[in-house]
Amino acid sequence: MDVRHQLDSWARRAGVAEADREALTLATYEAMANVVVHAYPDGHGELRVEAVCLPGQGRVQVTVTDRGSWRTGGSGGGQWGGRGIPLIRALAANVSIESGARGTKVRMDWPWASAQ
């Protein structure tokens, strides 16, 4: 089972609303694609996806982390490049991006109806 299906299955079991599950899955996939295109110049590296329910805050959170160095361009550049982060921001309720010498962390949040 691929990561997208695992993430959707997790979100379904957690009680995330269908529209938010679709947004969560697409935004996470886009963040993972950015790692592949931008983080590792040689094409090899680590990617971590973490999904958690935060009941006290009424939200679920997905974090995509790499240990690479950001680079522009890559195989995803060209005609369709540069739309990933705006898409992630449009799909998630909250987004934070931390990037530095030790990699990049994209943290995305969605409402969690089961927390109410």
C-alpha cells in the first residue's frame, strides 16, 4: 500500500471529514514530491512523514521532513514547477515551513471533527 493510501486510511480511522482527508492526502503528496524534486541533488535521501491527532487543539497534523539541501529546478521544474507550496497552503488550514542547513520540515494542519 502506498503512502497516500495509508495516510487516507489513517485519517478515515481518525474521523477526519472526507473533504479534509482529500486535502490532507493531496497536500502531503505535494510536500513529498517537493522533497524528491528539491531536497536531494543526487536523487537519494531520507523522507519522513508523521501524522498525529491533536485532540486538545481540535486538529490533525501531518509533517513531512527531509535532511537535504533545498535546490531550485529539478525534474519537476519547467512548465509546472513552482506551484507546490501555494497548493499546499491552499489545501491546509495552517502551514509552516522551516528550512535550513539540516533540511526542511513542512507542517500542515486540518480541523479534526472527532475532537469536538
